[in-house]
Amino acid sequence: MAVAERFDVTRKTVYSSWKLHEETGDYQQCSGGPRQHSGCSEALVEPVKTRIKENPSISTRTLTRDFNVLEATMRRLVKVDLSQIAWPRPRCSS
């Protein structure tokens, strides 16, 4: 990548700076702590909450597929925003 070579930084640094600019509109991080993750928006919390209320045994993989977000984002949403525990499925003993 030409930008990384020109400024003698890694490609990861360039990518994370670009991502920060897209999310916040600025290249400087806020001094108040870590930046907010854009995947857990308020518009996503209510539909997920409704789906879980309709079917409490729904898996996070199914929710991830239905709402088209990363699995880590869905797990964070369920754990932090909804204050629920996603229990792992029991393994079949053969």
C-alpha cells in the first residue's frame, strides 16, 4: 500500500485510521475512552429483543445470519445490551 510505505507505518495502522474516520468523521480518538462499536445500534437492539422473546431457544448464529452482523457483535449485543446469557448447546456424547 503506497500510503503505508510513504509514511513508514503498517497497513493495519492505515486501515484502523481510515475506519476511525469513517465511523466518527475525525482521525483523533476521543479522550473519554474507547470508541463505540457501530454494529450495536439502537435500531438493532429492539428487533433482536423481540426475536428472542418470541423464541427464547434461538441461537446466536441464527440471529447473526438473520440480521447480517458479525457473530461477535451479536454476542456482545445479547450479553451487554440485553443483559442475557447465551448458553452454548450441549455436545452430543457418542
